[in-house]
Amino acid sequence: MRIGVDLGGTKIEAVVLDGDTERFRRRVPTPSHYDDRLAAIAALVAGAEAAVGRACTVGVGTPGSVSPHSGLMQNAENLEGRPLREDLAAALGREIRMANDADCLALSEASDGAGAGHAVVFAAILGTGVGAGIVAHGRLLHRGPNATTGEWGHNPLPAPEDHERPGPACYCGRTGCTETFLNGRGLALAYREATGEDAAPEDIAPGDSPGKAAALDRYALWLARSLATVINILDPDVIVLGGGLSNVGRLYETVPPLLPRFVFSDGVTTPIVKAKHGDSSGVRGAARLWE
């Protein structure tokens, strides 16, 4: 049996997988202090093992990644510069495996989710942040020399139009990153450009008015341009979308017809599908880090 832990900004979730079957699941709010987060994860692991009556391996999904240069967390708000892997191993008294939350999404969906049966899976998170993981022939690709595999959200938006330059400011210090157009605030930006009004992303997603539909069409064009670049470089067998904005059903109808304008091929057949396991995919993928 394998324990997966998903360390998020608002909740920490743990699951025990026995094969593909869940034997335990629990969520708790994420504490604000670092040491309290370590204690919360240790308590979840202890509770999981007590529930199933045996010791388990532990895999952890987190924002950001462990820098191969310093061994500390990078690109992770509230975890930046922390020796998280070592601290968690000490708190749990065992070796752990850790990966970016988008990598865990990809591993989960490639194993028994929407990407199962495909050789190369590109799984993207569209939510508060924009990231991705890649699984090729059953193996997670996350061992690059800079630990940045799949970080498509911090490339510039492809083929920007004049009114899209220089683009919104990104927390990484640059402007015009793909993330700033494809995250929740990006959808709100699309609505403002389409209507001149402000709205929360969750109020735009249903697309039940001309203004909302126009915003979603603008967002779909940004998404198509960004995914076309992924197809041109990686040419995955399937693209799986996770995160809150993956629940916008209109995107699966409007994005595919836009791709041929930007993909360097005489046709595009790459399927774009919604993550099967939803917001539980990351924690399931974390457990699978021990496969």
C-alpha cells in the first residue's frame, strides 16, 4: 500500500492506494506556518497507517520543485528556500519521494485516468497557477538538470498580438507569461477585454451570456496558441487538463478547431480531455511515485 500526500495552499490531502483502490482519504486545512505543515502531514500519515493497519510508502506532491542546485524548494510560494524533502523525511522517520503537483497529476492520469493507454501524456493544470507534467511510456519526466520540465506557464504567450504586449505582470518577475493569460485571473482579464466589466472567474466559466461566451472564446484562443507550442515541441499522444478551469466544458469544443492555425502540420488529431480524477488526481499521483 502507498500513501500519497498533496500539499496545497489551502488543504493537505492524504490517500492510501491499494493497487488502484482507495483504502483511506482525509483532508485538513493547510496551516499557515511551515513547522505546523510538517506536523499536519505527519499526523495524516500516522492516521492513514493506523486506518489500514500497516506501514506504507509515502509520496508527496507540492507546488514548485526541489532545486537540483541547492536542494531547497524553488518556485513555491510559502515554501521557497525550505529544505522540505529533508524536513519531511525527518518528521516521518523514513525516506519519501516528492514531485511537483502537476507531475503527480500527469502520473495519475497516465496510470488509470484520462491518459491511460497513451504513450506520451502531457497533463496541464489550469487554475490559480499553470503548470504541467509529462509521462512518457509510463515514466514521469521530471529529472531535468534544472527541475523545470513541464513549466510551460512561464514561457511567454505564443504569437502575441499588439494589444497583448507586454502582458500582465507575473509573480516570477516577468511580464506576459502564459500563466498570466491562462490562470483564473487571465479568464477575468479576457472578460474585461470583451465587455469592459469585471467579474470573478467562477462567474464567467458557465458562459451563459454573450459577454461570457466572448471571454471564453478569447481564453480558448490563448489556450490553443499555448498548447500548439507544446504539440510542436513534444507532440504528445493526449493532452489532459486539470485544475479548476478544466471544468469549463466549452473549451473541449472550441480549442481543438483552433489548433491547426498554429501547429506545424497539415492536420491535428491530438485529443484534449478532462482529467478523470479531478482534484483528487494529484494525491493519487503522489502515491504512485513509488511505482
